Amino acid sequence: MYYIGIDVGGMSIKAGVTDKNGNVLHKTTIVTKGEYNAQYTISNDIHALIVKLLDEAGIAESEIAAVGIGQAGSIDSERGVINYWNNIPMKNVHVTQELKAWHKMPVFIDNDANVAALGECVFGAAKGMKNMLLVTLGTGVGSGIIINGQIYRGEYGAGAEAGHMRIVMDGEPCTCGGRGCWEAYASVSALIRQTKAAMAKHPESLMCSIAKDMGEVNGITSFKAARAGDKAALEVVDKYIRYVAEGLISLQNIFRPQMFLIGGGISKEGEFLTAPLEKLVLEGMFDKETGDPVKIRPAALHNDAGILGAAALAIKSL
Amino acid sequence: MYYIGIDVGGMSIKAGVTDKNGNVLHKTTIVTKGEYNAQYTISNDIHALIVKLLDEAGIAESEIAAVGIGQAGSIDSERGVINYWNNIPMKNVHVTQELKAWHKMPVFIDNDANVAALGECVFGAAKGMKNMLLVTLGTGVGSGIIINGQIYRGEYGAGAEAGHMRIVMDGEPCTCGGRGCWEAYASVSALIRQTKAAMAKHPESLMCSIAKDMGEVNGITSFKAARAGDKAALEVVDKYIRYVAEGLISLQNIFRPQMFLIGGGISKEGEFLTAPLEKLVLEGMFDKETGDPVKIRPAALHNDAGILGAAALAIKSL
């Protein structure tokens, strides 16, 4: 039997057929440009994509054991409902129920950050781990929490928002309306702000010429200059890593997981990012006497993370 | 069948026989003055206490379904081992194994904060709840985390140390060696420091005469003066409640539990403490669109909390 993993994003929906070992046999995409304007649209688009995928792959629906959907926003996975999605206005969409009109396969849906964490546990860098967290550093700071091999969702599926832990009381304003959230310091958006501030102070810094060459300041600017030994960039990166560590220390002392995985484009910095993080996080460990330190590694499922995470959801939910 | 709950503290060990509904049929205590000097001592003391308890209660060992032990320190509940206890030097004590030499009843052991949280879920203020946290404000800030009706322990039982979340980056030094931990702001020890600082600044404050009458500055000083309308005391209490809220906001956005319970002597302040906490914590909720706010209530199992928590551990572990 095979599984279908579907990754619903703001601009497109990706789908893939996988086997139980996480091999993607075929994948396909539809571009939506975010033009979901009613609950009809999104379920209809997902349905059309499933038909297209199976047709292209030459696999019959009867060979599919289950479908998993990873979706941004607030998801009630128990009822199979998109509670709401802030990017694209959408409320109370009964996706799994609606898909039953067209398909007999069991369909499961969950938040994309949760599904990504589960994917890493089933197929990726945390394979076989029972207790781990995936922290995705991007526009915001997302988190997926795996406890005892299962996704932790909280009431109404509204938990696992570790980006909105507070790390600096009365600190920087956050997009959520609060102040001092981890996301306001450790997201790539925050890193870009920190990089720009340092560039303004240090026009001689290598960061300025790198940004000029690339045509923009992005999450790589400071890391690239720091690797070349630029002093101002090293300061930016050191401070940014301390911000990331500050939140990981809190999560470590709460969960004492086996592993933290770092997701998002910045995870490509590899050990340059994870080695100092491991050192700082161990320094902040409450109970250093007992057991091994928490491992910190980059997430492993890059391009197919969404599809494989959703397929993992299908596999683990059956 | 009955259950035995045992509460091992620094100065004494308490034990009680309960029924499955949390009625304490009989209880007894031995004073140890913390004079456990070897693994022999603690298991021996617990054994002697069980014999004494059953003898006094007139209940045969065959009527006891299981024994639960709540114990401070780092506990490996799966193996039944006290990893270590910082108050009283103790390492790798195989308590449940050692008790098997004397008793045939199943014995379970867990950290006292975990056991207290479970007790509140089984018999107390969070009766029947599946997802909740008990935060105990005392000398430190302790936490017990209940997920899906079970204690969450983390690897090696070393998790659930929410007192060592960071709420102020590079902030106040903490007893753990870190800086800016929640415990360094929200413990009663921290409140006493905050009260003393305000008293030094405001010798006219009612706090000064209250402290004089009571012979000391304690966790009640500022609350008592604040209730009487003292301005400096109101400022201390407002700020302290903001510190407590800051950590609860982080825990709320991570766990989105049904309820937070506040334990420790300060929980006797009741709604004077919990009502402003609920307001602040709701303000800091990431996803306000979905579901009900998180309830915040004082813990309910006061004097018998240790015994009932340990009995709950016995009941839930069988």
C-alpha cells in the first residue's frame, strides 16, 4: 500500500505518493496563487490534485492506505477542520469531511509545523526518536512537538506555538501583538533587522558588499560575512545564536527532549549554527548531572519535507 | 482495595492510606531531620513507615493495591531510581527495587512536583482534566505537567523544570547558575527580595509595619498591604503578578492546556492573585480566535497534597 502526502501552502499545493519508507514515487503541484476564496475551493483543489497525482503516477485509489494533509494555520486535527488561517481568510473548513464526497480513503489533516516534526521523526534526522522538537526559523519561528512519538497539539490544536514564548520581558514588539516573543529575536526576519542595524553602524563591514552583490539583505548575509571573519558580522551571528539558544534553553528545561532539530533555510549553515547552539544550550541545562545532553541538528527533509511530513501523518494516524 | 501514598520531604516522611476516591483513611509521619546517609537509610525508613502505617490503620498488606512515592530531586520513575537529590546528598538509589525485599505490593516513585500535579488531576482542582500544569510558587518555582492524563517527565525524568525557562535574557542570577530564569522573578524568595527593596525605598509603606508585627518579611507581606490599598505594596504585587504571568504566557503558547493551577502558600491569595493572572495570560495568548481561555485556579489539595498525589501515582500507574 502507498500513502499520499499533501502540503498546502500560501501559493501552491504540492502532493506526493510515497511508500511506507518515505520514498516519494511521484509528486505534482498546482499553483493556486492563494486564491482560495471559500471552503469549496480548497477541498475542491485538493481533490483535483489527488486525481491528477494518481493519474500521473498510474496508481489506483485502492492502493492508497491513507492521505495526510499538512496545512498552515490553526487546525483541529481531531475533527479534520481548518479553524482559521491568517494568511488567507478561511474559517471552519471541514476539509476531511468534504473530501469524503469524492474519496473513500481515510484523510488526516494537521498543522504544517506539527507534520514537519513528525516527518523528521519517521523519515528524517530524528528517525525513531520519541521526544523531540523541530524549531523552524523563517519569517516567524514555528515549532512542532513530538511526545512519545506523537504530535502534541494542545487544546483545539492551538498549542505548540513556541515562537511566542517570551524571552525578553517588555522587549521587541512581535507580529502577534505581544512583546519580547522568541520569534521577535530568533526568526530570520529578526536576523535581517539585526543585520541591517549592524550594517548601518559598520559601513566597512563585508556584510554591505555581500548584500550589494546579492541585491538584498537576507538571512545568509551575516553568516556569509562571519564565515569570512568579518568582525561586525561575527557579532551579529553570535548575538543571533544567543537569541536562538535562549528559547531552546527554556524548551530544554521544560521538555528535556532527546533532540532539537532546526528547520528553515538557515539550517543549511550546519555546524556553524548548531555547534555553538549545543554549547549554550548545555550551559543552560537545569539538570546536567543526569543523562546525555540534548542533540541539536539541522532538519534533514529539505524539499520534500511537506510531502513526507504529511505522509508520515497518514502512516501514524492509521 | 486501598492505596498508600508516601511523601518524602527534607525533614520528614509522611504516609497515608487512601481509597480510590482520595479519602485519606489514616496517616502517619516519621521525622528524619534529613538524616538519610545512604541508600539503605531511605528505603529502610520508607519500609518502617509502611509497617507502622498499616499497623496503626489496622489494614493488611494484602488489601493494598499499590504504593506511590513522591520524592524531591531527579527521579527516574521508569526504573524506580532516585538519580540524585540536591538537598540531601544521594545518588542512584534503587528505591522500588530495595522495597521489594520487604513488600510484594507494586511500588511507583516520581518527582514530588509531578505527583502533586497528578493528584490535582485525579482528586483536586483539575479533576478529570487531561492537559494541565501545576506551577508551585515557593522557595523555587516547581512545575508538574500533565499531558493526556499522564505525567510528562522528559528524558531521564529530567524535564518539567519550567522554573528554569528564561524570561529576562541576561537577567537576575538564578540558583541554577543561569540568568533570567522565571524562578528568579516569580518564586516567593524573589517576591521577598522585591518586597524588601520596595520597603527600603518606601519606609512609610504599610509593608514595613506588617513585617514588624509578623517579625519577618515573607510572601504575605506585600499582598496583605496591597489588599489594604498601600500604594508601594500594590506596585510590588502588580509587578510580581506580571512576572508570574510572563512565564505562564510562554507555557500557554507552548501547551495550550485546559488549566493552570497555582500551588504553594501564595495560592491562598485566591482571586486576588488568579484574576489578574487570567487577564494577563489571555492578553498574551497567541491564538485567541480558537476555543476558551486557559483557566487559572489555586491548587486544592493543601495539607494532604503529597500523600494524595503519591496515591494518585499508585492508582494511575497500575
